[in-house]
Amino acid sequence: GNATSTAISNGGDGTASVTLRGLPASNTLVLINGRRVANDGLAGESVDLNSIPPAAVERIEILKGGASAIYGSDAIAGVVNVIMKRDFHGLLAETFYGEAQQGDLQTRTHTLQYGTGLPDGSLFLSASWYEQDPLWARDRRVSRSADTRDLGGSDQRSSATPDARIVLPGGSTVIADGAGYRPVTPADLFNYQDFTTAVVPLERASLYGNASYDFNEQITGIVELSYLETDAEATLAPTPVFTGFEQEPLVVAADNPFNPFGVALEDVRRRLLELPSREQRNQSEVSRFTAIFEGLYDDWNWDFGYTWSRSEATEVTTNIINADNLQRALGPAEGCQGPAVDACVPVNLLGPAGSISQDQLYYIRAIGEVSGYSKLQSVAANFSKAFADLPWVGSGDFAFGVEHREESTSKRPSQLLASTGTIGAT
């Protein structure tokens, strides 16, 4: 099966892309049966390989050299051409189950395929269901800690700790504890790997079919249809707040009721363990239709084709922070009037873990949603002929073609993301 994500830890979104020569995925062109398809509906820069039903794939061809002269700038690194099954005869029913030796990462696949030859053509149908359970980073030695110095790496633990970490105006840094505040030590870091999925759980259902019909000995018609749904849900550590590095300026005002220092604080770091872990759910639907007529006329090979494809995707992230509300909750007292549901509630960002109350969480907690689509439709005609007796050069080939292609894309953040911004959305 294909991978659930190119980012296999701390925030994978359920997509998979291919890169050649170390260039970004947007520089590698992915074709299906030699024809373009719509890019991922949310990222929009490359084709999501998880949108191609793997059970219906016959082979994959890779053009390793740069092909921008033929295909355009999105083929600078090369071309990956996925060839789907066509000449399949019989019935195939297949089921698969696997798991890691530690007893996790359970994977299940069910496939049903049927193909037959018709008096003047062929038919192929494929349906598959794929499901993979999560692998938690904490369940493997190589990933259970963000401090990988014992493995030859570096310490990537977070300075956003459950107990507030505060840089005072004089330059010293303190951390909250039950008795007040104490100086920060090198051990005061947060291991977010305790909460994250290293491999994102994924469900995928796909339908694919193609049919061909020979109108006569020289003309053949081909139709392809495919539909695929994916659903992935990643788990990330509870939302961190870095007041000095967020997009919205966040300053704990000197008169904030929870500020014991009496001065404005610009660099406060806090991991909001009062909130559950963030859940990032990615869903997508991909549809594709292709109709082709191809044939031979007076030793000329020709084909006319129409392609339509659309990829829709949605990403919903829960247990994140409304940046505008947090800004008011930390700001000057006159901008935050009290605990009423429809009014600002001051937030205690400076205390130890557990110091943020439920009414404070209610005021700053948020859910963010981003949705989008990518659509492509094209009409193309190609002609080619082999010549055996050319002057000066002998044999040779000649080919030319024309294509008209329309592409459109859209990305729509929810009202919360568009108007106020959020903290913790990936």
C-alpha cells in the first residue's frame, strides 16, 4: 500500500506526494495513463498519490530527465506516469491483514476486481477498501522522545511547557511552580512526542472502472471512471502558546489580574494541557472521467481525448486557540470586562499546569476549518507517423498535438481563521 503521508510525524495530513532530484513535489508531474489530473484539493501544488487506487495500478513509469520542454515547468524534475489496469480477465477477491511485531499499526485491505473480454471490447471494474490504525510516537524508542541526543541527533523538545515559562524584562527566565516561580533549568522542556501520532490513521475507499469498444478495425473508444474517498485523523500535542512569536501580537498586560510582576510581559510560553490533544482531520474526495477515441488512418496514429477531474478536501483542527480572544484576555483590564459568557474572560497564562479554568478555556478555545478544491478539464488531439524513406536521414518519426486545458482551484478558511487567526492550527 502507499504511504499515508510524506510527513510521518507530528502533523501528517493523509496525503502522499512524489519528489525527484530533491526538488519540491510541485516540480514532479504525475500523470495517469499519460494524462494530467487535478492536484490535491487543499495543498493544490501536487497530485496526492493517495487519490490513485493502488489495487487498479498495473505499473508506474518514471521519466527521470527534466521534461519541462514537453510538459511545462511542473515537470522540471521529471514525470511519473501511473498506468492503470485494462486487459484483466477473471475475478479477483483479495483480503490482507498485517500488523507490526509490537502488536500495533494494524492494516487491513479488501479488494474485489472483475475483468472480461467483450465481443468488440473489454471491461474492467475494481473496488477496494484500505484501513490503517495509528502508530504512536511514544511506542518506539526512535521516536518516543524529541530529545534524540542519545541517537546522535539533537534536543528538539519544546520550550512551551505546561508550567508557564516567562522571560522577565531584565532578561532572566523563570518558570511557574506550586510555590511561585523559580529559575528555569535545562530540564524544563516539554516532550510533545508523548502525544503525537507518528503514522496517521487512514481510511480509503475507491472505485475504478474502464471499458473499451472497437467500432471497427481502425477506431477504438475508451472510457475511464474513478472515485476515491480518504479520511485521516492526526493527533498532535496540546496547543502551545509563544506570545513573542505568534502572528498576532500577544502581551500580558501589567494590570492583567493574573500578572504578579506588575510589568508587561512579551515572552510567555505555555503548553495548554488543560485542553485535550489537538485533532486534525483531513477528508478528501477525488473524481475522474476520461473519454478517448484512438485509431489508425493511412498509417497515421491519432487520438482525441477529453479529461475531467476534481479533488475536494477539508481539514478540521480542534482544540486550538482563538488568537483574537486570547489577545483581549491577556491585554489591558479595561478591554476585558468580566466572566459573562458574551464578554471577555481574563486568562491566567502565567500559572502552573491546571491554573486555566473551564470558563477561561471556553472563551479562548476554537475549532478551525479549511476547505478547498482543485479542478482540471482538458481536450487534446495527437497525431504521429513513422516514415521509412526520408531523404538524407532514412527512417524517422513525426508527431504533433494540440491541447486546451482549464484549471481552477479554491481554498476557503472558516470565518474564525479568516477574521481572527488561530494558534495551534497546523
